[in-house]
Amino acid sequence: EQVIDFLGMMGDSVDNIPGLPGVGEKTAKKFLAAYGSMEGLFENTHELKGKMKEKVEANKELGLLSKKLATIMLDVPVELEEDKLVFEQPDIQKTIEIFDDLEFRRMADNFNKTFSISDPDSTSNNSNKTSSNANTQQFDLFAAPGSGHITSTDEDNINGYRTINNTNHLYQVINTPLSRKLLLNKLLQQTSVCFDTETTGLKALEVELVGIAFSWEIGKGYYLALPENQKEAQDVVNEFIPFFENESIEKIGHNIKYDIKVLSNYNINVKGNLFDTMIAHYLINPDMRHNMDILAETYLNYQPVSITELIGKKGKNQLSMRDIALDRQSEYAVEDADITLQLKEHFTKELESGNVSKLFQDVETPIVSVLTAMEIEGINLNTEFLKSLSDELSTDIKDLEQRIYEQAGEEFNIASPKQLGPILFEKLKLVDKPKKTKTGQYSTAEDVLSYLANEHQIVADILLYRQYKKLQSTYVDALPEEVNSKTGRVHTVYAQAVAATGRLSSNNPNLQNIPIRTKRGQEIRKAFIPKNNDYVLLAADYSQIELRIIAALSEEETMIEAFKNGEDIHASTASKVFKVPIEEVTREQRSNAKTVNFGIIYGVSAFGLSNQTSLDRKEAKALIEAYYETYPKLRNYISKQVDFARENGYVETVLNRRRYLKDINSRNAIVRGAAERNAVNAPIQGSAADIIKLAMINIHKRFNAENFKSKMLLQVHDELVFDAHKDELKTIKPIIKEEMENAFKLSVPLDVEIGLGQNWLEAH
């Protein structure tokens, strides 16, 4: 039974099961031994540590989907006669004629190989094929590539892909003063060049350059090999400043932000227009993976040299790029640049046909430079404060442990569901029919315990215990480890090509998931402080931007007027829905109206609303109906969005960013319902993401033009955080507010609140 969970955790590329990021065979076995199942793992993520904890928690939906994909359905209503499934020899000649007629060249080639119908002496590649007759061959559906009757001589073409071994190319190593001079002269004659850096690691601000590849003509390229001595390497890199800082030459790359950051370590400021093939593909097909190898196979029928093949798998035995022979370095690096150049040509056309070329040029490309500058700048962290906070949490955790043991009447491992379940549901008998997981364990998941927390103090204490343990391991103890030894600051990395809605995500460390709903969680923000005493932190936050966007998109006049008049939108909604004067709206009524206002965006149901409020399901249903009666155009907008998605297969943001919804016409009601909710939510979330990106681009331009000492540091959903120089506050505050509120004109005014403080919590 655990094979399903095992495959779901580690993934299976053969069956397109993604698995959990960062989880391989060993980790999956460890998780199964400890937690029994995928569900058991997600119930106990508080036991995990560091980045693994972050990855597992962030990919719960992916993990459950992976398990579903790994599950073989045993109850499919299939009627068959086994004798009809016996493999029969195909009509080879007729099949070849069909392939030729349809120009299925690769399929014809593979068909030839499979049935060994070619003349054995016709090509050298076929000279070692087995002489087995096609009629008697046994075909293994699960054979590994290269197994069976196709021998190693066919290896390069086993999947029909072109490779470096069967494709004409001319890649040259540049490692002498004269060749460098000639290369630079060539580079300066180009209008567009693809480049790719090879480094000693993955952390852009900490690695050393090993070499740089260049390509501007398909099938040709150059590899600038750099000496290991860093002073000598700096001297060589300096020779190419005229190219990198030439504003008239377009620079092409795949995840070019990484390369620009690496070059910043050598005081190179990359200038000129950019074209990032990873970002381009993200706009063309946001739901697909965007790594270069997959894109090369998908769009170019080309299989690049694998990095694993070059330096080995991750671990203590993995080599550095410096350990690789120069000729192999060159082949690998220049191939990357060559392939990226080819992808650029392909994606330029697709951006146009997909109506996202303007979004790419005006938003996603300029934001690369903005994010690069923010990541290089980093933010200051008060590590002493975090150490003190960790000590406080340790004390609180020990106190909670003792309280839980006293209430349980014995000591046990609170973090173990196997031990916790029997304590709560057998010994203390908190409920008559406790929920169980698929493996038969008592479920101690947060949603299960939350229902019991108000009635049983031990459950409330357990939830608080978990919360404190998570805060301590994921943030308080982990953040100091992320401080860069060179700069003394934390440099998060923003990912543009992850969230299909267009939102940015942050990692290493993830600063967007720092909890703010609890007092302890809020305290973590106190650790983020200004550069020095000449600065303060400034936080600029959009007020209710998603509600303003849905009001504008739905053209709901009642809601638009409330925003224009500066009314408290939740009190205004409560007043209209509950039919009371706005000054008589109670705190509970406003709270319920707020839940509906935000819940509508996410397709909240009466059941969902009743779970989030003190209302029963009947009252929740009545409230939703009253809400739609108050805002009829909102309901009409939601209906139109779903209809548009059904007809076109996608929805769009205000800047034409597309969110493709392949399940919008699914026969499965649950799957279809999720797609319908996305049809409503994606344009709102995506439009908010588009707008804040525009604001960031414009603020960045103005700050650079004025050469301000103040710097933009963080973007966290609807909020921007700045290191603000005290002497510049009067100048930059109105600039920030103006650019954020006017980034995109809606029929509803955008409102930005600005705060200042000696730490992020104070500023927010």
C-alpha cells in the first residue's frame, strides 16, 4: 500500500508524477517510516526542519496530486477479451506509407528501429542491431532507454532527439589574450548576444565565476575560460566591460537574473535590453516547467548535456564545475547559450501569437532588473534579537509541554501522531467517533484539532505548541543562517516563473510566509531593521487592492462609490446587507461582511463561510444571497468569467496575462469547481500582481534617476519595504505613494498606506 505514497513523494518522471520538490528515494523512505503516508507527513510538518519543511508545506497540493497520479484505479469498468490483447505484427508497409504521408519523420525512424526492418548494412548505426525477427520480439513496456534490441550505437537517437553528438556545431575555447581581444571585437559588432555564466555553486552572490559562454549564431559559440585566481579572473572579466555595459546590445539568457547577480560580484553592471527565455516561456505556458533542458526537448527536439552527467548527483561526491576538463566545460556551457539563443527565436513568435508580447516587454522584462537590484541590496537582520526570541520560545515550549503532560496524565512524544492520537481519542475520549487517516491512524491534523480547541484546553495547548515549534525552527533559528557572510545581510531570491497568477514568490529565505496573525509571529518582523542609524524602514501597503480590482472589473457601482467616498468597505457592505445604518453596524456584522467580501473572490460557499464565522450554514447561505442582491453586477461578473473560461480555456488580467484552465470543462465536478474558482480569482490576484510590478518598475526608475540613497528591499504580496534615508523621507514618500496609486488606472482609486519604523513590524 505504501508504494503509492512512496512514488507520490519522490515522483516518477516516466509517468509524469512530479512528486515533492527535494524529496528523493532515501527521504521518501524516511518519511514513510516516520509518518506512514503522504497524509501523515503533511500532518506532521512541524517536525521537519529548515528548507525541507518549507518545501513540503508549500507543496501540499502537489504532493496529494502526485499520490493521486500514482494510484492505479482498480474499479474501472472495462470489458475485454484477453485473447484480443495479444500483440500482432503490424502492417509495416501500410504504416510507413501513413507516416510518410503525414510527414511523421521521427515516428517513422523509431518504427524502423523497433521492428528492425532496415537493411542491417545500410547504415553504421544499424550494424549492431539484433537479428531477431520482428514477429517474435518481446516488447517491454517498462524497458529503460537503451535496453532491448537497440544497442549503444543508437544511444544518441534513442528518443529521436538531436544531441551534441549528432548535431553540427562549432564551440571554441577562449583562453589567450589575443583570442579574448578578437572575441570582444566580435561581441561589440552584434546587436543581440546570448550569454551564460558557469560558476562554483548556486548562490549567485557567493559563487565564483569559472567561465562565460557566448552565442549569437545558431550552432556556434565561444567559451571564455577564467583562471581560478580571483584577481586574475577579475582582470579578464574587466576586459569585457565594454560588452556587458553596452546599452545598445541586447543580452539574452535563461534565468538571466542569476547571471547578472554573479557578474555584480565582479563589479560588472549589465546594461542593455534583456530577453529571458525562462520568463518568456512562463508567459506562454505558465503551468509547464521552465527549465532549459525540458524546453529544448519540447520545442527544439534537442536533448542537452545533463548537468548531472557532467558533475554528478547532489551530495558530498558532486564535483564543482572547476573540476571538469576544459573541453567538457566548453561543450556544456556553449551548448546552453546556443540552445537559449534558439529558444529566444522560437518564443519571440509565441509571445506575439499569445498576445503577451507587450506584457513581456513592459512588465516582466523590466522587473528583472528591479528584482536583481533588490536581491543584491538585501536587508539587515538583528540576529541578537532572534537569539533572544528563540530562548523565549524554548521556555514557552517547555511550559506548554508540562501543561500538556499534566492534562494527559503521562509524558509522551507530542510531535508523534502515533502517540498523540491514542492519548486524545482513547485515553481522554475527546470525541465519540474520531477521524482516521487512510493508514488507520487517528488524524491529529490542524483542521481536526481546531474544531476541538475551544472545548478542550489540552488541544488548544497542543496547537500552540506546534505553532511555537514551527516559528522557532522555520524562522527564528533558520533566518540567521541565511545571513550572507560577505555583506552581513539577508538576500532573498524572487522567483518570477512560479505562481501562475503572476505573483512573485520568495525563497532562501522565504520572506512572504512570515506569519503576522499571531503576536509571536509578528515579533519575527522586529528582526528586520534598517541599514544603520541614518535610515528607517518604510513600508508601503496597498489597501484592499483585490476588492478594488473586483469592484472595477465587475463595474459594481455601489461598491465603486463606497471606495470613491473613502468609506470603510466592510462596514459599508454590512450596512447594506444587514439593512442597518452604517453607524449602527456591530463588530460581528462588520467581521462577517469582511469574510464575505474576501471570500467571494475565492468562491466561498455557505459551508465555508459558516466555518469561518459564527454563522450556521443556513445563516451563511442567507448572507451570501443578501450579498449578491446588494452587488448584482458582481454575481454577473463571476458568471461571465466562468463562461469566458469555458469558451476560451483561459482568463486574463488587466494587462492580458493569461491563466489557462485546462479543467474548466472537466466532467469531475470537484475538479471543474476548482477551475471555476480560479476563473474568478486568477484575474483579480493576477491584476494585483501586474499593478504592483508596474509600481516597482516606476519607483526603481525614479530612484535611479535621482540617485537616491534609499533603496527598495522587499516585495511581500501587496506591500513594498524600503531602506529609507532620513534626509530623503520628504522626497521619497510622495514618490512611492504617487507611483503605487497611479501604476494602473482603474475606475476605483487605489489607496496606499505608508508607515515608518526602526523595524519592519513598526513600519507595517
